Amino acid sequence: MKNNSIVLGFLLLLPALSLADDWPQWGGAKRDLVWRESGIVDRLPEGKLPRVWSKRIGEGYAGPAVANGLVFITDRIHGRGREGTERILALNAETGQEVWKHEYSCLYDISYPAGPRATPVIDDGRLYTVGAVGHLFCFDAANGDVLWSKEFQRDFGTRLPTWGMAASPLVDGDQLITLVGGRNGLIVSFDKKTGEERWRALNDPAIGYCPPVIFKFGETRQLIVWHPSAVSSIDPKNGKVNWEVPFEIRAGLTLATPRQVDNRLFLTAFYNGSMMLKVAPDGSGAEIVWKGSSNSEINTDGLHGLMCTPYFDGKHIYGVGSFGQLRCLDAKTGKRLWETLEPTGEGRWWNAFLISHEDRFFIHNEQGELITAKLTPDGYEETSRALLVEPTRKVRRRMTIWSHPAFAMKSVFARNDQEIVRVDLSAEK
């Protein structure tokens, strides 16, 4: 459904709206979970944060993406049994009003069947979405017209991972790179304008859930794909494998995005713990600097992360472990320096997301709270805490939110299974 008058009126506002920073994909503009806008509040007010707007939506784990004055969010409306409808919603970022909507029927045969997982991607006037059971769409971001689409199970013979397709796709130049998991093609590159296949690479029977990223090591740009049997470096131009380091991950839980500083690459998994790699100066190979020795979610020896992508500043690593522990590691050795449950809580898969902003962090925990805090080698220093959205998803006798917020337009955009909200965090407010 589309409303052309709304679209036309909205497009007239784009020059004014585009002055603020955007969050156009998983992890923000640089895919690194850093919020770079200035003029943000020092402390959050107590209680429930006041909304600029709230919009009713359905279930979903996918976070919002914000670009050019539009907010994009995906959800699912239940049908009978495994039947249901996935939707892509485009909202006016100033008002929350619906600009356009696209919906399609699909069958869910995955665990936690509560909606799409992958954050949408906006690039050059196009919107890319991946549904939980492998529907890939390229839309005209302004009006919702479908420019091209794929169905992974039908077109590539994909066998879905246990928890569905969760990795957000990546735009690099004129190509869209995404996990597919088809025959001889764990990862596939498409022409971002036409959907024509460029190349496919890797052959791992397990897909995993980790979004692909591109890092520069020395003078070499490398596409890093962390999948359940290894971490692989690929030439993004042609799909050729540069190097691989085996890293067998239990239950296929490659999830947290790898982090890079200089020639080092850090990864963390729920059961198998952490690993630090050092990439050769010419980008031709990589070696293990240190690796955790525990394969237990309980008797852990470093950082056993799951949904929380850690923060790596070169000297220290901060992340949330297997039972909710916010931990600090010495990046040189992997030794744990401290841990705390203060921003999270204790329980299996307990989670919080870390977003770096200037000299502090915004932390969004699964209880729906937004926290400001400083993380240093000396410990955790909380400065404020408020309720952002209510937790709505029951997991192991507790209510949760496992959706990453977006930080743009001096605001935070967050969702649960009932609503998406915008909260103004500008210092003037």
C-alpha cells in the first residue's frame, strides 16, 4: 500500500532532514556501532523516556535503520500455524507516519518464530531487506517499489539455520554481499542495482548468523566472513579466499560482529569463548595471538559473547558474556580484568548492546532500559538510566528485548514486539 501524496510531500522535506547523521544499516554508517553525533544529553532523565512518537508494529528482532528522514523496520504478523506475513514498513522519521508498506506471506519453520532478524540496509536510494526464512528484497526506498528480489530456499537450495537468517547484508561499491548458504555459496555477491549474481564463495553446511564486514589490513581490503567452521578472508572484488583460520563454533552460533584494530581481529562466541588473530602485513594470512581454552558457557575463561558485539579500543575489550556479565579483557593477553552484572542481570543469554559515544557508552539492555556509562580498565561507572521501551518477549521466565536500537537525528529509535519509538536525546531537550 502506498500513498503518493505522502511520499511527494515527504520528499520535499529531504534537504532539511538530511542534515542530521543517519544510521543506515547494522552498526551505523560505518558498521562499527559508534554514534558520532555531538550535542547529545549528558544524563538521561529518570523514569520512562518521553517519546517524540510511537508507532504500532508486530513482532520482530530486527533493529531499525534510519536514512534521509525515513525509518525502516521489519515485522511479522502471525497467521495459522507456521503461516504468517512479513512486512517492511517505511516511516516518516519526524512523525512516525507510515510512508509505504510491503508485505508477503511466508512459512516459518525456525526456532523463536517471532519475526525478521536482519537490520535493513539503505544505500543510494535503495532499501535491502532479508527476511527470517530467506526473502531478499531490493526496494526503491522512497516509494516501496520492488526493484528485484530473491528467495534463498527456492533460488539457491538454502537449508535454513536453526534460528533463521539473521545477518544483515553489506553494500560494497556496486555490489550487495550477503549470507545465503546455498550450494557452493555460503556467501553471495549480487549487483546491487539488478540482482545479477557476481560471485559466490565458501562451502560451509552451517550458515551462522554473523553479518559480513570489510576491513582494511595494510593496503588490502578484506571481506571477513565468520562462519561456524572458520573465520575467512575473501577478496570482495571476486570472491577469492585470501586465508582461513579454523574456529569450530558449537551450535553454529557465530553472531557477534568481529572487531578490528590495526592488524588484529577479535571474535567471541557463546560456548567457545574468544580468539584474537593477527593478520600479515600484506594481508596474505593470519595467525592466532591468543585463544580461550574453555568450551563451556558456565566455566568461562574470558569473554563468551552471544548477541553483544564487543567494543575493542586496541588495549581493552568490553562485552557481555554468556550469563549477562559485562566484562573487560586485556586485549594483549585475553585476561579478564573485571566483570559486573550491574547494567544487565544474570541469566542464560542475558544481553545488552554497547554503543560507543565520545568518551562513554550508551547501553541498551534486554529489560528495555537505556544506560549511559563509562567503561575503563578500572571498572564500570554508570551515570544515568531510564526506561526506553517495555520488554515484550518472554524467554526463560523473563521478559526481554533482543533488538538493537538505531542512533540518528540526535535521537534513539527502538522497537519491541508492539511498537517502535523515537526518543529525542539532543542536549537542547
